[in-house]
Amino acid sequence: VALGYFRAVANKIMTVTMAFDPAEKLIDVRTSWINCAVTLVWLMTKTRGVVFNYTLPLDRVGCLPVSNWIKQDDFDRNVPHREFPQELASLQMQVNLPKCVKNFTDSKVFGPKDAVALIVVAIDKVWDKPLYGMPLQFEPYLPEDPDAAKGIMLRLGQLFTLCSAHWEDSDFLAVVFDNVFGDLLIKSPQNHFFLAEELLKTILSVSTSIDPQEFTSKSHFFENPRLAKAVDNVMRYAVEHNLCNKANYWLPYWGELQVHGRSNCWQLVDKRMLRFFLQHNVVPPRVSSAYDVAGDTLVNQKCSFVNELLKITSSAIVLPQVLNVMVTSRPDALIQYCKAEVQEGVFQSKEASNGMTILYDHLNGKQIKNFPPEDAKLLASYAYDLSYDDRQNLSVRTLAMEVFVTCPITNNARILHILADETLEPPLLEAVTLKIFSLDSPWHVLAHLLSVEVLRKRRQSTTASLLAHVSKHVPINQTVQALTLLLAPSRRGVLGVVLHKAIIRMLLETGTDKAKKLLQSEWDNNNTHKDIRHELIILCLRSAVTKDDLVDWEWGILHDLASRAALDEETGLLLLSATTDQYTIHRLTNRWKVDSSFQPPPEHPSICDIRLQFKRHVASGHSDSLVRRDRFYSLAEQLAQNLSQPDLRRVALRTKWMLSRFYHDLLTSQDDQNTLAEIEHAVLTVSDFQNWTQFWIIEISELYGRGLSVCITKMAHQSAEWKSGLMTREEWMTICADHDVGRRASRFISELLLSGENDDDRMVRRRSWIALEGICGAACDVLTYLECFDKKETRSRLAEEKEDARRILEVTSQLVNAGCGGYGGR
């Protein structure tokens, strides 16, 4: 607590010392105040025994106010406003000139030189000399003790920050800078370098507009000779000592220095003005920017940068900026690196390897296309050999094949030679196929793949992969024309299933009239393979689910199927699977049951996606899908009538009822499609209990209850009482009594409750209570408002059933418990 308090006092003293009347030296007063602040913090730090952690009380001082001051005469001489009014106006937009430009003389200003000198003297007075480590100075390197070294650099960083861009006014800081970042830096131990590098980041941030956390392009730091030399030495140290992270951090700075930092024409500017311009990142009016060079000059400068970087480490060949320059400007040098051994270095962590290996690992597609012929030939040869190297994994070989195909010197003859290799793995053939359209004449290769001889003896999956990408590169009419050739009698007989499916998919995607005529011809052809027909059905289902317009042909195919009385079981299941998952079909039909487990057959991957799309676009409550929903309702209705399998007709009926209009159309509150009447009939006609019976009754009863709730609620929303928030039980009962759906439900539920009353048909009573369970679970919110529940007969019946249920539960519980733990358990 004391340390924090006294440090706050010391900070306040130092703040006033540095800010009060900077135009007057007042050396004696400032000396006393600085000594007082430095001593106060020193005593508190020493008391805790951590002297190396000592920091100057400059936390709240920031930069000296005088550090930005420019003499009016110097400013007028370097920025003549009469000759360069536009430049002056631009400068005024970036810099607060009245704050920076003052009338003063050096002899009367308390500036960086005096401030640093007084602080250094004050520290020397209080620092305990016998202690290991000096307060600020070191020769030639920092102490080995990490705490002592870190403390020194921390205090120096505070002084550089205090002086801002004008730290060179202080002879002490200028000497320190030259010692730290001079020629001896390259031989310094790493602990010295790491601290020196952090100090340089601080100095750059106060001297320029550079953010030490992120490099800002077009910073003119290199116009200051000291900063330029420091950046150069730091970069060379990082490279020589294989400090990869440090080298990558300083590379942009060093690159700017090498490319743009050669003219140094700013040296014509007064030094103090130079610091002013650097700090605000503005260009002097009479000096051209180093970034204004272009054309051959800029190319030459970039080449010089690459040359210098490769001199200090050949591993720089892997850097994108180096490769770009060499590919575009120095292909002759690139060839040498392709053939030579590249030593391990700061940018290349692998063991020594040849230049081609490194180039291959780091080149991108654009650079490969710009390769000069001799380089491209070497690269193509390397990639080709790599693609056939069985020691490599398949992904590496596939990528190598793609590189080989895209090389500028790879011609059609080489491509056809590869395609003729029947031993080549499918992924490699796929890689060739997908890259064909990057060649100059892809149609030559395409014509070869579509020839009858190749279709007979080649893997047609290669041709199918190629066709999948044709439409991306050629007009639709040409695509359809090519597919028409494949379906011609001369070729159709040799088409495999994979290729035939690909053709069907592409024709449907084009959507043209000619394409649909071809598809209709395939559909009408009795010799069309069953898998092809199923593929076409799946494609039609996908279009029907996702589109409202331009799908009449697809719906024609689906309705044609659903209207067939002799539709085969496999096709029927395919149509139903688009709307109903396999587990629900299993529960409704008792199919795919092996012993006591559910084991369905493999399902086409596209069907799962179509079913998800169906739930999203059709079975949801969105009003924009009403047209599609009505169409699927009609399709399910046809299947429920025409499927020859009774269990599949149940699945179709459930789908049909789920898609009834009153569930989804906000404007419909009547059962215009007689869904509830059909469900009633389905429930009452269940005559025996099988494995699927209970699930079937529950499912359709829930649909019945949901339909009842939806219709009554929609009608209630139209009433004045609802809109005014005054709905009562009597009003609800009136709505149910007046609504056709409410009256029908009341009659049906009465029939269920009273069924079996005059006979002992246990099955009838069980069926009734299962149905009532489903209805109650879905419509409990409106069920008790029905007229039947207001009748004495119904209430008496419910009371009797409740008493019977209580008695049954009590007796069965006693018997079960006795059987588990009593005599019966023995």
C-alpha cells in the first residue's frame, strides 16, 4: 500500500516537473524535483529487495510536451506555404500545426537533452554501486542476470518514450542506441538480442507511425539512418541465429528498407523537421516519396532485395514475395535454384533438400502458370515422378498429378497418355479430369473420352467426373449437344450405370426443352436400367421439394408413377422415403425387423438430404410452400390408393393427412379435405392388434387432435372476445358447438368413450383408449370445451372408467409386489 501511495506522489512530482513552463529551463528547481521523485521510488523499491525491478516514476508523464515543438523558421523553410499551398493544406489535415510549431530558441527550452541528463544523474546518486548491475549503462552487452538486464532495458525504454521522436537530442540516448544496435549486435548473446529487439519496437513506435503489434506499410522509418541500420542489424542477427519468429516479424521492415530505403533524399531536410515528418508519416513538400517509384526502377529494387536476402540465407527461396519476384523477373536465377541444393535456414526448417522440392512445396497455381519453359519442364518432371511414387500417400500423389496437368508445358498428348494408363488409381484419374479445362484445348481430350472405343474399355467414372464440370466452362446448348451424342444408339449401348447417371443429372440441371425431351425418351424406354430410373426419380423428387416453378415435367414423372396400379415395391418405398424416415416406416409396417432389432437396408445418400429439404420447405408452416405442399398431398393420395402393399398404403395415408391444408394454411379453419373423417374411419376399422397397430393408432390420433386444436384455435382468433382478451369457457364452448370440426370431434369422442359399453370386446375398448390418449395429448387445450364433455352420460362414463382404472391399478400393484417379494416370489 505504501509503495503504491508513494509512487503516485512521485509520478505527480515528475509530471509537474516535465510539464510546467517547458519554455523556461529552471534547472535548479527541476533538478530538485527529479531527485526527490527518483529517490522516493528507489527507497520503496529497495525496501522490498527487488532493486532490478526499479522503474522511473514516469507512468503518467507520457512524452515531453516540447518533443513535438518545431521552430517557426525551420517550418517555414521546409514547408513554404506560398509555393506549396496544397501540400500545406494536406499536412494540416493530419497534424495539429499550431500545437507543434512554436517560436523558441534552443537555449531556453527544457527538452529531451536536459530531461534525460537530470534523470541519469539522479539515478546514479541513489543506485547502490556494490550491487551487481548498473542502473542504465552496460558495456559491451547487458548483464547475464536476466532480472538486471530486463530492468536496464525497461528503464531505457521509459527514457526513449519520454523523449518521443527527438530522443537523438539526448547525447546519452544516442550513444546507448549506437551501442545496443551497432555492429557488435551480431555477436551478442541471445538474451541481449531479445531485450534489444523489444527496445527497438518501442523506439520505432515513438519515432514513427508504426504500430509495434502490426506492420504498417509505407512507413518512412528508413529515412532515419540510425533506425535503418538498427533494423538491418536486427534482421541479420535473427537470420544468422535461425530465430524464425523474429526473422518473420522483421522481414516486412527489412524489405521496405531494401526496396525503398536507398535514395535517402530526406537528408536535405533539417533533422528536427525530419523527425517531425517521420513521426506523423508525412512526406516533405519538396521531396518525392520513396514509394513513388514504379516500372523498371521498382522491379530492379525488388530484385536487389531478393538478391540480398538470398545472400544471407538461401532458405528465403520459400518466401512468397521472393518466389513472385524470381518467377516474374529472374527466371534464370530460379532455374539455378531448381537444380541446386538449398541449405537449411531460418525460413526452411527441413533438412537440406534440392531447390525443386522446396519450390514445389511453396508455389501456387498462378506462379506455376507464369513459369518460364525450362523451369516448367523441371517442375512438370518432378511432379510427374512424384505422382507415380508408391512410397507417397495418395493425397500427395493426387496433388502432384494436379500440378503436372497445370504445368504450361503439359500438352494433350501427355494427358491422353495418362488417361490410357489402366493401372492408375481413380483419385489420380479424377485429378486429371478436373484439371482438363485449364488446358488450351480441352475439347480434344473430351472428344477422346467420349469416343466409343474409350467408353468400351475405360473406367467411365473418369468421363462422368469430367461431364460434371463441363457446364462450368461451356454454354448450356453445347453441353446438351454433347450429351445427346452420348445417348445416341451408337454410344448408348456401351454406357455404364455411373456415366449414364451423370448424363441424366446434367440434362436435368440444364432445364432446357431439348434436355427434357431426351429425359422423357429415356423414361419411356423400357430398356432403361432400374438404377437409372431410380436416379431420375430422386432427381425429380429433389426438384419437387426445392422448387415451385419450372418443375411441371418432374411432377409429371412422379404422378405417372403414383398412378400406376402395379407399381413395384422398391419404387414405392423410394417415393415414400422422400417424406418419411425408415424408422417410422418400420413402426408402421413392421418391416426390416431381424429378431428383435431394427435393421433397415442402406438408403441412397440423396434421399436423406431430400427428406431434410422436405421438412424445411414443405412440411414446415411457411406460407410460401403451400403450392408444393398441395402437390405432395396429391402425390401421397395417389400412392395411398394405388400401392398394392397394404402396409405401404398406411405410410402414404399418414403422409397425406400430415400435409392437409388446415394444418398449415393460416386462412383455412375448415376440414375441406375430409382428413378428420378419414382418420376416424381408419381408427374404427382397426380389427386386430399387431406389432404396428398401437403405433398406427397413436400417430393418426395425434394428427386428429392437432387438427381439432388448430381449427378451433383459428376460429377463436377471429372472434371479438379473443381480440379484446375476454375469452371465457362459455365462449370456447360456443365456438366448438358452432364449428363443424368441433361437432364432428364431439361425436367421435363420444363414440370412443361409449364403445364396448354393451359388449365385452376388449380389443374395442383398448383401441378406443389408445386413440383417446393420442387425441388428448395433441388437443388437451380445447378438448374439454367440446359438447360431449358437458353431457351427463359422458361424465358418468368417465367417472366409472376412472374408478375401474383405480381398482385395476391397486390390485395389479399388489399382485406384482406380492409376486416379487412375497410367497409367490419363492
